Amino acid sequence: MWGCPKNRHSSGLAGWRQTSDPGALTALRLAAVRTGLSVSEAHHAILGVTPVLGAETLTTRGAQGRVLAEPVFSDRTLPPADCSAMDGYAVRCADLAGASASSPVWLRVAFEVPAGAQADRTLESQQAARIFTGAPIPPGADTVVKQEDTDAGEGGRVAFRVEPGSRDHVRDTGEDLRSGDRVLEPGRVLGSAELGLLASLGRSVVAVRQAPRVAILSGGDELVEPDGDPSGGRIVSSNSYTLAAQCREIGAEPIYLGIARDDPDDIEVHLRAGMRADCIVSSAGVSVGDHDHVRPVLEKLGCRLEFWGVEMKPGYPLAFGGFGDDPSDRRPLVFGLPGNPVSASVTFDQFVRPALRKMMGHKTLFRPTIRARLGEGLEKKAGRLHFVRVRLDRDEAGELVASSTGSQSSGVLTSLTAAQGLLIFPADETSLVAGQSVIVQVLDNDVFGGHSAGF
């Protein structure tokens, strides 16, 4: 199917018919679609027909990593009253004038204000109130002295070893939020702080963008599952594991369709099973081989191919299409990824991942890029943009240095597992020299951690 484990290229378009001339067949099938797009042109074509999915309601506990689909307003003031930010003593600031470690001031503890209580007693002059974090400041008090700056004495008296300032360790009413405040905007990714804020507002449920469902298809008579028999030239179908993991990493829901055999009826059964998904991803390819039936089956089901081939390496034989006539929503979107493992992973990262993130409502669609110094010279032919697998290390000055992970063959998955980034080698460039500044797309955010794990 869509990919190149069999050195496949392209298959059937509108107007497709049987012919015994492979060259004529190739020309006929490619004539109706754009071919050889640049990476940016492919991005534009894909994202132009990728919709933002609708909203669903989730529990706040279950919404981590999802994108907010509603504005969030505060229906309360937080804190609702002046309260203590420390365990200690609420006092009148004037009563502790001149207090120091060598000359402490003693006050009598008149009462206690635990967290969750009402501050219904007034603090008189020369008194202190035992207070705990979050407890309301009693009337008459204007500051809090933390417990570490005091010494307990006999008879309910406490020695204060510091002279506090006004409002020390006091959280003012509404310091965090006021009732009616607009606190979170649609499009915000819900992380730990946002979920805590929602909980503090009493929100047990929240509207978020739906997670896209991604149907993942493998295909070919030569493929077996990992626990199958790889003898006789068979190949383990590993791409489905890689692609499913890439979906889960961004919060999409992978749906594995299994391995379709090189038979139109079997392919149709598998593809129909994925029609309810938001996106179909196949790593078996749109090609011209005698056993490549995916394209005609997709056309039978109503799919229209938008383009085939992107001027990049690895991953030239990428195909993209979709269903329906709405120019802003062609779901399910259909991606035909190359079959070689690195090519499949890289093209997913460059094209499927941004589309899925757009569906989820993310504002940032692409991975971050950084500048690094090239560790060794690189060369290539002009014409295609190369994504070079690189390791990112820091030199003695703390500068990031990008170095190749080794073989850049599209079948060498180990060089991708060792990569922390993809160096962007521009299409029109033929050489990069050691030491020059290069752009690297970051795959592993741990590279931002610097030299040590601490401060």
C-alpha cells in the first residue's frame, strides 16, 4: 500500500484504467495530482483542509494536555478575605516596633484562628493571634509574623524577634482573582497549573477540543506482526507501533486497523473500518506496482488525492488526500507515508503531527527550532530539503553542537532513536561546513536542560 518497502511509487487517479505499459500508467496516474511539492507547499495544502474539531466535556481531572474550548470566568473572589500566607501570629505592626533578636518584644496570645475558620474576634493592642496558613486575618491585625521568628514562652506569651512591616505575609482579598474575571482563554493547553486553577474555581468539568482518532493501516503480503514468522523474506510490521506511539505522544487516539493483504477486497474491508476516524494513516504507499491497490480502493470510497511527492529526504513518496467537498474539512484526512521506518516516522512528524495538533485546537503546530553549531561538514545534492538526524551536545562554553547520529539511510531506525533533533539542510544548499550555525528542529526537549540536573 502507501510506502516503499517494495520500491513503490504511485497508483491510480481519476480516469484510471488498466494498461500494460507501466510508463503510460505512471504518467496517467500522476497527471491529475500535484507532485514534487516543497515542504512548505505541502504544509499549506494539508493545513488548508484540516479542521479544528468540535468540543467535548471532560472531567477536570481527565483534561490534562487537552486544549480549552471555552472561555473560563471566575464566579468567586480568591482569596475571599485577607488571609495568612504563613503559619505564625497575626499582630498589630505598631506593637512590635523595635523588636529584634537581642531585644525581643513579648505579647500574649489571645486566641487562635485555624484555616477554614471565621475571623470573628477583634485583635486588641498588645495581643497576638495564633494563625495558620490560609486562615483569615482577624480584625485589628495588620501583619503576620512567621513562626520561625518567634519563641514560645510560659503563660501563653510569645517573644517576637523581628520588627515586621505592614502586611507582611498577608494575602489580600482578591489577590488571585475577582468575581467576574476572565481567567482562561480558548486555545489554552490545560497543564497542571490550569487544572489547579479550574479546581479552585469549583469547576469539576470543562469543555475541551476533541482528541482526533487516527486509523493506522499497514499493508502488504510480506508483512507480519512482531510475534509472527519473519522467515522467507517477510518483514515485521513495526511502523504501526511507531506511528501509534507518535499519536499518543500528542494526545491523539490511535486505532490500529491491522495488516491488509495485497488484495483490493481485503484493503477495502480495512479502509472501511477506518472511515469513522478523523484521519487515516497508512505506511504502505500509493504506488504503481502490480499489487498496489490502495489508490483505486480509496477512490472507490470517495477519496480525492491532493498531492504525491514532497521534495525532502527522507520521505519523498508522501501522499495526501481526503474525503468530501468542503474545502475546510476533508475528513477523514488520508496520509500515505513511505514504508521505510525512518521515512514513515519523519513524514508523520512533519505533516501528520501538525494536522492533528490543529484538529486539537493547538496554536503551536510545529516542533520548536533552535540554532546550533555544526559539529562536522555535511554534503548533499541540490533539490531536496534534508532532515538530518543529529545528536545535540553542549561544549565547554555551553553552546549546543549538532552532530550526525551516523547513517542517514531511511531504513536505519537506530540513528533516529539516537537523535535529539533534525537538522534542516535547505533544498538549494549542497554543503554545510563544520562550525557554522544551523537550524535544528528539536525532538527531545531535555536538550534545554543545560549541564546539570539541579540549580
